[in-house]
Amino acid sequence: MSKSLGKVLSSATSAPRSSLFGWGDKTIRLTDGAFWSQFLGRESSSGKKVTVDKAMKLSAVWACVRLISTSVAGLPLGVYERKADGSRVDARSFPLYDVVHNSPNDDMTAFQFWQAMVASMLLWGNAYAEIRRAAGRPAALDFLLPSRIDLECDDNGRLKYFYTPKKGARREIERTNMLHIPAFTLDGRIGLSAIRYGVDVFGSVMSAEDAANGTFKNGLLPTVAFKVDRILQPAQREEFREYVKSVSGAMNSGRSPVLEQGITPETIGINPVDAQLLETREHGVIEICRWFGVPPWMIGQTDKGSNWGTGLEQQMLAFLTFSISSITNQIQQCVNKRLLTAPERIRYYAEFSLEGFLKADSAGRAAWYSTMAQNGFMTRNEGRRKENLPELPGGDILTVQSNLVPLDQLGQSNESQAVRAALMNWLSQPEPQE
């Protein structure tokens, strides 16, 4: 008998391991508040219901998810063949190459597919794609929304995948036909969602946004209460409230209310300055960036210390090393494990080309090519192929700079140096006099 995991992955925020069996063999009732709080969104300590959709309405969450997903999707994912000498070549003729590099399915490009997969990893903690096979080989990858995936465990503790489409009945997808890429995980199988774990942080930012919106809606004015020296009738009270609405708010800025005898205005609440509204919102952006591993300046949150210098360059390298590389490595290993057989993995492997980030830096790209060619690590034709340029005769020879002489040969002359010296002397001789 299987035990249900699906639709309750959010319970992993409190106990990732025990949550795998938390709802097994249970009937869900309307009175099961824990289940419905997970299904509809977890409530933060600020009282806000936090879901993926609501979190994406925050500009910082949107910017972080878009930045990471587009950065990874923009890197080419290729399939390579190992050679006996330790080198590699593009395995363009291998069937998997076209699937992961060009066209995963009929509806998506490779960029769109991997962008959606990475976004799912960031928001839900897991990314899913159904593997379509032809003649036993992967022919297509169909992206699946994580919210429509139910997980169950069989008697041996292995995961079972169930998918509920928009139209049609719930169906099981075999493990061999499921590409499951977890994000950060504690049990090695199911990824944890930053939205679920950071529910209090995201809820606080939502509350700050609501407070800011209410302040601007009120025309940046504090809340005003009107003290009346008499008891008003219900009709009079409603009439006065309608009158106050007509002269309040940002759209009615400049209109002054007329206060009759016995009515005294009083300011209540905390003004935006005392509440440090701007500082709170800035802190919220930094907290969200911390959850996604993004430097705040990369999403437009700068301060007086932010500048385009060496410090930001080092932060960029840290972002690529610790944030982007962790995602690309996870995708690479899952692709190799699920889309290649054991014998194929000996010869072939999939890998992202991080050199794609150099495409926007022409000076850095040129310096890298120059260093590799001058020190014998790359031929000139290899560099030209990376730039989609035609090969040139003689460009497949490794070269080094002639001025690089071993220390033990300093001051010694060799045959080439002698020939060079003779040539220079001949060129410098004056023309004979007639």
C-alpha cells in the first residue's frame, strides 16, 4: 500500500523527513486546517497568506527568479563525447544533443524549457519533466508544473509520480520516464522551497508593501480621526463618513474639509517616517536576495557603497560560483543520470558551457583567447570555431611566445637565435658604395 506525499510537500518546512509520510492513508476533511493551510498557502507571523503566486508579485522575488532562471537558460547545454586522449568533441550527432540543446519539445525552445525548469526549482524546490522516448531513447522533454505533481512512496520507499493535467484524469508517470531535478534538499530526493521556508520573511515584506500602498493611497497623510462632542445618528454618521471620503486620499489632495462646530480632528497612528517605512522595505529586499543567493545590486538595490569596480566584479564571480554553478551542476548530473544509460555515460555526458557569460564581454573574451593561444592551450582555429568563424590554413598548430625561455637557458644561444641574429645583421648592413 502506498503512502501519499503529494500536495503536502510544504510540510517539509517543519520536518522534511517526517513530512514524507505525514498524510499517508488519511482522508482529507474540511476541518483539516493543517492540510488546507499548506494547500492554500502558509500563514506567516505577520498574518499574510504566502503562496508562490503572491510571492511572485513582490518585485524582489520576481527579479531574483528572473535573473537566475534567464542566466542559466542562456548558457548552452551541450552533449560531449570523451576521447581516449582525454579530450572531448561535440556529440552533435548523438540524439540527446538536439533535445537538450535545441528543442526539448514541440512547444518550447531550449531557453524557454530550462528557464521554466530553473524557476520551478527556485519557487517550488523541484522541477519536473516527462521523458518521451522513441526506440528507447529520449526524444522529447515535456515540462510539468510542480503544483500538478503528486508524490507517493511505495513499500520500498521509492518515489512514485502522479500528474494531474488541466484536462483529463490523474495518471502515474514511471520513474524511468520522469526527469526530477530537486533544488536544495535535506533528504537527497525532494527539494525544499524557499517560499515555504521563508514564509515569515515574505509575509513581512507583503505587509510592508500593503502599508506603503495604504500610505500612498492616503496621499502620504497620517490617519485622522474626528472627535464629535455629540452622539450622531446612524444616518448622520454615514453621511459624515462619505463626506470625509470625498476630500481624502491622494486623488483629492488639496481639497480641505469643512469642520462644523463640535468637530475636532486628531492624528492617530504612526507616520511613515517614524515607522521607517522605506528602511523596512529596503531590508525586505535584502532578505529576499539572501534567500535566493543574489547580490542586491544585481536587482537594482544599491547603496552609497555600490560602484562599478573591483568589488562588484568579485561579487559577480561569487554569484556565478555559488549560485549559478550550484544549479547548473544539479541539472547536469540529473540529465546524465536520467537521460543516459550506464554504458552511454562512460562515453557521453552533458555539460553547461559557463563560457557563455563571456559573450557580453568582448574585451574579456579576447584576452582569454589571446592567453590560451599564446601559451599553447588552444589553437587559433579552436578559438575561431567558438566565435563561429571559418578555419584558416595552419591554424591547428599549437604555438607559444618565442620570448619564453627556460631559466637554465638564459644567456645561451641556440641555432634559431643564431640565424635570427645573422638575419638582423644582414638587414642592418648599409648599401655598398659605387
